[in-house]
Amino acid sequence: MRSHERVRATNVFRLLLVVASLLSVATATSAITVADDQPAVPPLTATAAPTPDPGTSALVLPPVAAADSVPDNEGCVPGSTGCAPDSLVDAVEEAVTPSGGQSAANPSCRLDTQHRPQGTTGPAITDYLAPDAARVIRVRIEVEDGIAIDTGCFADTVARILNDSRGWGAEGALAFQPVSADDADFRLVLASPDTTDRLCFPLRTGGKYSCRNQRTVVLNVARWESGTEEYSENLEIYRQYLVNHEVGHFLGHEHVRCPGPGEPAPVMMQQTKGLGECLLNGWPTRDER
């Protein structure tokens, strides 16, 4: 009996040791429980970075309204609805359907990158030296920052158009000297549609037109690159017209109409709106000089 009692006592003692061990583990676990008021930390998850859209900040040329839906500033009574204030804006290029898909290769001076206009402009430098003339007009040629245009090429192209013997300076009457100084006689700016709207304000150019506003000539890059439907195969001539037309307004010339069937379109005719019965022409006619 004593032997059996000793075995039972040993088993009871072992059972007590096991129970004591379990109670010790439970106490330790409760000591490290997170408090209710401590914010939980969400598990880290891998998130894929968004793929940049290469066209997000690229300039998209706006659609152009049909010619018959564009307000015509010619013949407007000052102060009437749809007329631009003559004291602020002298001329506006009416819009027509662009050529659509026309290559923007030189001589447009286009670079092989996307337009990313910044809204600011800087001088386009050229070493072009104007010819001798009775009157020399200083022009500061500018290109909006971020436009994919070779600025030196553009400045040189504009200077050569303005000083061409077929242009406003024919027979040595006047010449245009590109300068980088702020005190130029006028500015000629190549700008994105949005910046064109701002520089042409208060005229509502709608991202589609070019204008002359006081001492600033603004060429919309949409027109420079796309021209018009009638000029889709002759963009170089259209650019000659665009420069000469808007600078013509700075020189004080007003709009004129087609003189007759088969005649060269006067440069001060609103050719962007349509040529009518006239022929393509980018230079002032003898009657306009």
C-alpha cells in the first residue's frame, strides 16, 4: 500500500507542475496585449506606380471652327457685339479647317519632340543682319518655352521673310532687324493656343487664331504648323502670308478683298478665311506697298 501511495503522490506532483507551467505562459501572454487606444498599423502592401501618359502634357492642336461660324472683325461697328476693340487689337486671323495630319517638317523648324508649352516666352536669337534701308524696325522675335521649335531656325525664317525683296521692305523702303532687347519696336511671338489667347486678350481667340495686339504680333503655332485647307500643299507660302499679314497690321495696313478672279490674293486679304477666286500668295502686292 505504501508503494502505491508513493506512485500516486508522484503523479499528483507531476500534474501540479504541468498546471503551474500553463498558468505561467498565460500570464506572460496577457502582459504583452496591445492597448485598445493604440492605433493599429495597417500591413504594408506593394502598390504599382502609375504609368505616365506620354501625351498628358503634350500640346494638342484644337479643332478649328468652320469659316462661316467665325465672327469677322472687318466692318464691325466699334463697341458692337462680336467686335474686338480697335484700340487693342487691330487684326485677327479667322480660322478654317486645318490641313489635318500635315507633316511638321522644316521649314517649319519643328523639333522631333512633343510640345510642352510653359506659358512663358524667351527671345529667339539669330545672327541675321538686316539690309540697309531708309527705315530700320527693331523686332524682338520670341518663342514660347516648351514649344518643340528650333528657336534659332524660327527667328532666322521670320527675319528672312520680313526682309525679302518681295516683302514690305521692297526697294529699300524699310528693313527689320532682329534684336534681343526689350525696347524693340515690336514683339513677334510664336505661341501655343492657350498663350495666344492670353496675349491676344480681350479678343476671344479661342485657341485657334493669330492676332496683332498693340505692339505685339502673336502667331498661333497651330496655324504655323497646319496652315489651312487651301494651303495644305503649300505651307511655306502660308507661313510667308501669316508673317506678312500680321506684321502688315503693325505697319498700319487694313484688310482688303480679292481684286478679281485669277489675281494673286493680297497679303492683307483674310486668306485664312478663304481665297475666293484669288490665287495663293504670301507677299504684299504692288498696290499694298
